[in-house]
Amino acid sequence: MNLCRRQITDSSAIAARSVCLVVETHLDTGECLQDASLKGLFVINIANFEYVLASHNKDLMSEGSSMLDQTTSILSEETLNGPETVVLKEPFPILIASNQLPANLAEEIDRDFPQYTGAGYLPHEEKDCGQTINTIVSEMTSREFANNLGKHLGVPNLGDYPTMVSICRSLNKKHGNIHTDSNSKIVTCLLYLNPGWLQNSEGCLRFLQRIDSFEDMVAPEIRPVYGSLAAFRRADNSFHGHLPYEGERRVIQVAWLTSEEEKLRKTKRGKMSRFLKWMTSSLGK
């Protein structure tokens, strides 16, 4: 593929918005599409792009003081292991828990959540987030949290495996199709951060018996409200998804992967997705 290279700097970031190019990437197939009237694609230096985006996000973050006590964990092993937590072994290992976050941190978590403009999951970057979000990510990726989760899901020493963290601020209606996750994932954990939710089922996570039905559920659907947590062990029949929804749906996703090579591959793919979403968003302004 022939590429026209255009490097972004602080001064050219704004100019990039006026480029008459709409870039779409089908990440599952690796196919790139371009405007029929153009001869090539613009590739922007991703390192510089990340610097510009981080500076932009930092400006958007509130500088309010933090209520977070550095000596106190946000996520509690006792709460995750509590009597209200549901663990299923069949048809695949699933854990469902609620009220996993302190109520008094809701406002701070809202403030510290990254200011993404595109829909879908993007790789976690510390510089995009405030202190509270980064602390939650650090705790979710800790060996202690992983091993505790792994005990429930039948994966000894889950903390020995590499992690991939993605964060979603909003979705569009193309998201949520039923799937099992890729073979490279061992366990996936989702922590929801939305202050409230709709009274209908749109956007509610469902664990399912088969790939062709949203109605054949193995457990009650999970409303993605503040403090709700769902985790599962990947299997050939670990079907899950949600009914189409468009709008804000805040969630932190941690996946434990089979190898560092898979983590590197997914990280590169995620950064390209992040760049393309930023680019198309900028061009739309």
C-alpha cells in the first residue's frame, strides 16, 4: 500500500482537521478504505499524535483536589468475595458482582474519566486519565486482584499473565454483537461506571447460551451502572453481547492474555484504532 506521509506537530494538529479525507479501517480484516477522489492515505506520526492528544485531554481534566486516600484500596477483595457475588461454572465460568466501588468516589471518577470523543474501546493511557481512574486500573491489573478473580473462574495464578486494559466512554449501534472473545484472551473483566441507566435492555450485558439469540440468557442481564462488575473465562461457547445502544456507556475492561506477543499485537492495533478515531473526529469538526 502506497502511503503519503504527513507528520503531525502541535501546530499542525489543528490543520489536520481541515484535511479533506475520511479514513475508515475495518480492524477485523485489516482492510483500509479511502475516498475515491484521493490517490493515497495520510499517515500521521502516532507518537506525535499521542503527545497532542494527551495535551488536549490534560487541558480538559479538572484540577480539583482528590478525595482518594493513597493508603486505601478502591476495590475490596472482601466485597468481591461477598455473599451477593454470583459465580457460575456452566456453560462457562462467569462472575457477576455489584456495588464494587465506594459511592463517595462517584463524582471524582466522573471527573477523572478520559475525554474520548470516538465510540468504542481504546487502549488505556495514564496521561489521558485522572488519578482515580489510574488507581482503579492499577488495582484491577494487580496480581492480588487477578489471583482472587482467577480462583472464582478456575484459572490458578491468573496474575502471572500479561494484561491489556481498554476504556470505553461511548458506543454506537454497531457495537455489542454476540461473540466469544478471541483465543488470545484467558479472562475478561468489565467494571461499569455509569451513574444510571435506561429502564429498557439496550446496552445491558448478556451472557448467552448460543451465538444466534439475545434471548437465551444464562443469567439475568447486567445493567452497566456504577460499581457493577462482570468477568468470565473465555471459552469456545463464552457467548456474550448486548442489544444495540448509542451514547455514553463508561466501562473499564481488563483482559488477561496468553502471551506478551499477543499483548504487543493488540496494543499496536489499539493505537491505530485510537488514531483513526481521533482523525475522523477531528475531520468532522
